[in-house]
Amino acid sequence: MEEWNRENPRLALTPAKKLGKLDGEEAGTEDGTELVKGRRQDPATVEPLSGADDPAERLAAYATPVRGKWTRYKQNLGLLDFTDLIEHCLHDVAIAPKAPAVIFADEAQDLNRMQLTLIRKWGERANYFILGGDDDQASLPGSMVLTEGGESIPVETLNPARHRLVSYDGVHSQLNGLRSGHAFRIEPSPYCGHAVRVQVADRVTSTTHNHPWLFRWTESSRDKHIVYLMRKGASFRVGWCKLIRADGSCHLGVRAYLEHADAAWILRLCDSRSEASLWESYRRSRTWHLHCGLASDA
């Protein structure tokens, strides 16, 4: 990486610390760093691309020299990147590693065409091939989306030629693209099913029932307490706890992790311990629950 950065300072790659090793994940480099993405250039330092008004054309004009340099760099050192690995497997590896009898590919809606082609090719050699996805995970008319510059607009007014989207980086817990945004495509489709209305203060939006949402508590919520419902397998339990721990983390999230819960819901937000305890007793008396594997609150 150091050699690449010396030869291509305007296309420098940035090392980032890994947040933690997942179960079964092999150890990375000795210094605990990994290559994550190319550093974004300041738009003020990039010369305008004349004659390329379409965002896709501008991206292609900028990416072409980068692709050429990156390809030559890999060839000189005999390296393969992630896309090379998929392409190599697609053309030269007929059966999935270790010849699995069952292949289950989830989140199929997030796979690109090359990845889908590869997984289907390997699936033909397995005894069972299951492809799972969610084609109903969409934003309904009226859903507010964040665009570059921090402007929120209804999703149905988005125009790929005029707008660029802001995304959320779940790894680093921050918004990504506030300055220059991300290009996107619109693929409308009919939807018939449940819709969820979400309101926070004076802001309201709606979406499909299975669309994931990210949120954060405000400073005024630090002293609140909650009554919650937790599930592990077929076991349900009602409890209460303080919303925010002293270290700033969500108490319910930590408790669910320690107890290996499958899901948790906040039933009520309370102003005091006594109020939370009272509502827990009320909810507990009205909720059918089993203590199979979930510890009781002291």
C-alpha cells in the first residue's frame, strides 16, 4: 500500500483500524489494519470534465485512468482484488470451495450481476440451492431522503441528473457523502403490503414494514428509563432498565447482547425508575412469557 501511495499520491489508499474480529474471522495483518477504500479528493482540486454533464459520464471519465493504473499495479505485483477473485471464480472455478451440498445465499437484492451469476453457477452443482432476498424493501412515496448539502426531500422527487444521495456508514457510525453525495439509479416497482409510519418530533416518513432504520437518542433522553420486551427463541420476557449507560451506550442493546437475545422491543419510555418498575409489573401481568434461557431481572 505504501508503494501505491508513493506512486499515486492523488489516488492514495487509507488504512483503517478494524473495529473487532467476528466469530470465525481470521486474523488480519500484524498491525491490525486493512485496506478499506480510496481517499476522496477535494472537489476543488479536481479539474472539471468538459462535455460530461451526465453523472455516469463524469464518473466514467474519472474512473478510466484510475482503473488503468490500478490494473497495471496489480499485474506488476501479481495481485488480485475482490472483483478479480469473483471474476476468476466465475470463469475458472466450476464448484464452490469444499463442494458444499447446500448453498444458501441471503440478501440477494444487494448482489450485483456478476455475483449473482457466480452463485447461480455454483448452485447448479449443489444438491440444494436457496436464494433469499427482499424485493419489497423499498421507500414509499412520501419517504424523506437526505441529499448532498444536508437537504431532505421526498423520495418521489429525486432526479439522478440533479441529486446525489447521502448514505450512512454503519462501520464508523457517520453520514457519508454530505459534501459530494453518491450517484444512484431509480427502479420503481409496485408494492402491495403493510406500510409503517415513522414520526420523530415534527418529522414524519413512511416505508415498507421490513426496511431497517438507524437512530440515535438525544441528550434529553440520557436520564430516561425504558420498559422492554426481549425474545430468545420461543421465550419472551418483560423487563426495565435505564436507557443510556454511563459510557453512553444503549443499555438495552448491551443487555440483549449479554443474554444472547434474538430481538428486543422498547414498550414504554419513562421518566423515573419507579415509573418504569410500575409499568414493568403491569406489562408482565398482561404478557405471557416463559423463562427458558433468559435471566430474570433482579
